Amino acid sequence: MTDREAMTRPGTTSASERAAPGHAEPPPRRWATSAARVAGAGLLIATAAIHLDLYLTGYRTIPTIGWLFLLQVIAAFGLGLAVLAIPSRLVIPSRLAAGAGAGFALATLAGYLLSVWTGLFGFKEVRTGAGIAAGLVEVAAFVVLAALALAPAPANAPAGGAAAAPATFPAQIPPAIARTAAVTAAGLAVAALVLFGLVVAGANPAAPAVTGTALKTTTIGGTTVLTNAKGFTLYSFAPDTPTSSKCYGSCAVYWPPVTGTTAAGQGLPGKVTTITRTDGSHQLTYNGHPLYTYIADTAPGQARGNNLNLNGGLWHEVPASR
């Protein structure tokens, strides 16, 4: 090698040195951050879809709870899209989106547990498959999004999109704070999962409403309608036949069948009979219409289920005269 080949001019760099920045190794675990973004966004959108289905199925008619469900749907979709769309190189916006998503998931889970355990805004939730699925998705969303919010920032990533932005909190979280926050988040996730299991295990499953001693009547909106012994309005389901009910599964959660014996109808103008459901219980019918209550009626004299088109058909309050 000659001296000319071994030396470079002052102020210049070799070709290999000039190429080095273009071939820098990507930050470690960048693929994991991308996967967490997709997973976190997907979990938020999944819980939004579950709440939308519940809202459309019948929760929209429940005072306060109905519009809260709609708000949850909008917020979950919006946060999910934000987590997915904001690139991790925009450190502060992406951390804030992930943190907001984690907080939303935990708050939604807390609301569900409270409504199952003690009731919320006068409404007490029952145990359903959709509710359990939503709770598990929300725990998973909190874990993934909390981890994403605390993940190390990509190397040389601008805090807010500017090329020379200083690395400030929360763009670069100090290791001690990150460790403390990670332990706290893990503890919250475990506690939420344990509490979720305990509350769901102790919750009442969907159970048929027992009429007690007799069917009664009351006047709602100028019409004399049938009620159960506690004064709750009774409904008929259009797809039913005089000998069979078409309301099972999640339908029977929102519209509990009325059970009892024909003696419950003494003194009423119509004919009371019973049909046998698939679980062996005897459901009351009135003039050939199987009877149900509605979960959104939280007090006697209410008829929030009247003329609703839910769970595959129309629902009507049952006039005592027919």
C-alpha cells in the first residue's frame, strides 16, 4: 500500500466512513415495539366492538349506562387508531396515546366490575359471556399498552417530530422511574385479573325471573298491561309461538323468561298456560305469548322494552285484555 493510498486529505472521510451512517443497526427490539402497537390497538378496537354489540343489543335503552356504552365505543376506537397511527419515532405523542389507552382499559374494567358487584347508576350487571370476554380483553390491553408507554425510546428519535428535539421526560424515561412504573403496572394488572375473577365468579348468572304468587296488571301510558308479582312489565317476543320460545342464550340474559305455574293467572281476563324450556323450566304464557321481563326496567311501572327490535325480533308489552 502506498502512502497516497494510506492517507486521506484533511477534512475528508473514507467511503466506508461516509457509508456507515446509512448502514447503522436499527435499535434493538424495534420489531417488538411495532408488534405491541398493533396488538394494543387491536385490543382497544376489540373492546370497542364488544361494547358496540352490547349497546345495539339492548343497553342503549338503559338510562346513563346506554350513553356511557356509546362513549366507551367512540373512545376505544379513537384511542386504538391513535396508538396504531402515531409512529414510535414521535416519542411523546406515541407514549401519551399508549398511556391513555392503558388508563382507558383499566377504567372500563373498573366500571364493569363495579356494575357487577354493587351496581352502577341504578343498574346491576349480570354475568354474560360478552362481559367476561370484554373484561379479559381490557386486562390484556392494559398490560400491552402500559408496556408500550414505558418502552425505551428508539435511538435518535425526536421527541415531537423535530430533528433536534432534546430528550426530555417523557421522551426518555429514567431507568429508575421506568422500573418503578413497570412494577406498579404489573401489580395493577395482577390485582385487576384477580379481582375480575373473584367478582365474575360471585356474580349472578342470567336467571329466569320467578313470578312469585301471581301475575298482576298496571296502567302504563293509558294501557292496562301485564306485570309480574313485583310489578315489572311483561313482554312478548314476535318470533315466539304458543308452544315454544325463541329467546335463549344472550337473548334470555336481557329478556329473562317468566317462570311459574298456571295458578299465577287467576283473576286475569286472558288464558295463562306454560311451555317447557330447554332447561326444563316452565315458562308462563298469556293468550299464547311466552312472557319475559326486560333487564333495562329497573323499577315497577317502566316499559323501556316496548316496541324494541332486538335479539332477532320485536318486543311488545302484553296488554291484559287480549
